Amino acid sequence: IEVESPKNTNLIYVNVKNADPQLAADIANVLSNKYVDFISEKLQQQTGKSAEFITKQLEMEKQNLEKATQELTAFLAKPRGVDELKQELNSKLTQLTEFKTKVTQVKIDVESTSGALAKARQALETTPKTIKTTKSLASDPLMSQVAVENSGSQLKNLAGLQMTDEQLNPAYTSLLTAVKNYEITLAQYTTQLDSLKREIEARQKEIEQLQAELAEKENQFEILNHEVELAKQTRDAYQQKLKEANIKQSAEIGRSSVIVVSDALPPARPVSNKKLIVAIAGVLGIMISVFAVFFMEYWKSSGKDPGVQVEG
């Protein structure tokens, strides 16, 4: 019995030599079928062990998935989660934008008020504080009566008297009031700018802290979520492997992977033993040669030349 596997092929030749051709063919066929049965049995055993191992691994991966899911759920249940921090951060960013917009508007108002104040001050400097007026004493009934009573003179004697009056200039008063109002308004704007700058600095610090906290929470979330997804993928992979193993275990995997391509048939012309024939031929050749030598020696020893005819 000889087994041969030609190079670069997946074939196996089973050669059986026997004096009985039919017996040789039967032996080759039985060996082939037994080999297929052997491979099928081994693969079934291997598949069963694989299925058992995969089942254990699948249970472990289910536990890992449950643990990862619980950790992710606990993380999401904590206060100041990712979504909450994002909303708070967006609110702070909106406030910061509003404060900066107000600062821009207040600066415009400051420039406008400063310009108006400068003009009011300039006008105030050129406007007299008081106004002097000169008029006849007789033109003022009240003053005329007071003068007559005090002097005892007649009104006609007081007609030539004049009275000088000095009073605050209404324009000056109005400009002074405007200057004061502009100064008050400018001081309010300055105070408002300082307050806005403090608010902006405070919001920027809060935003920086929120961004750092959010980045840390997002990193933790990504790690936990990645672990959950990885556990799911691993569990699904083992479930698929277990399904394939069960299918292979239930099928005749050996006979589907190893098949007998061609059954052995008894040869129509059995192959003889060429070595034996050659040996027999060699022995016969030697015997014939020895016989020829002995015959020639016998002929010579009898005094007869095989090539000469002798007459008596």
C-alpha cells in the first residue's frame, strides 16, 4: 500500500498492489472511505471543542458588555453631564457675545457723548454767565412805587432815574445744565464699561473652566461608549462564530471537505512483476551461455572441428 500526494495539489493517491486485482481495488476503496470517516470524526470533535470554547467566550463577552453598559449608564446619570455642560457653555458664550456687543455700543455712546460734551463746554466758555440790563425807574411800577415811598418825591421827579439789573444768562444756565448732564452720562457709560469688562472677564474664565470640564467629560464618554461598542462587536462576532460552529457540527463536515474523486477499479490488464521477469531472463541467458561454452569445450576435446567435415 502506497500513499502519494503530488506536489502543488490537494490530491491523495492510494496505490494498492496485490496478486488479486479485485482485492487491490477493494482495499484502496475501503482505505479511502475510512480516511473520509476519520477526517469527519476528527473535524466533528474539533468543531465541538471550538463550539464549547466559543460558548464560554460568548458568556464572558456578555458580562463585559453588561459591565460596560452599566458604567456608561452610571456616567450619564451623574450631574453636569456632557449635554448639560454643552448647554451651559452655549449660554455663557451667548452672554459673552451680548456683553461684547454692549461694550461696542457703549463705546459708540461714549464717543458721541464726549463729542457733545466738548461742544457744550466750548459754547459755555463763550457764553456770559450773567446779563446786565438798564431801564428807566418809571418803567418798573413796583420799583417806582418803592422809590416814591422812600424818597417822598413825585413820580415825575423820578422819571430821569435809570436802574441797572444783572441776572443769570438763561443760555449759560442751559449750557451748564447740558454739560453737567453730559458729564453724568459719560460717568455712567464709564461705569457701565468697567462693569461689562468685569463681566466679560468673569464669563471668559467660566467658559475656560467649562471647556476643560466638558473636554474631560467628553473624553470619558468616548472611552466608555467605545468600550460598549467594542463589547457589542465582540459579542456579535462570537455569536456568529457559534452559529457557524453549530452548523458545521450538525453537518457532515468531513464528507463535504474531503471527497473521493474516483473509486479504484480492478485493472483490465494486471501489471506483472517486471523485476521477476528480468531476473528470470537473466538466469536463462546465463544458463544458455554456460551451455554454449561447455558444448564448445566438449567438441574440441572430442577432436572434432565443428567447421570441418571428416570422411572415413
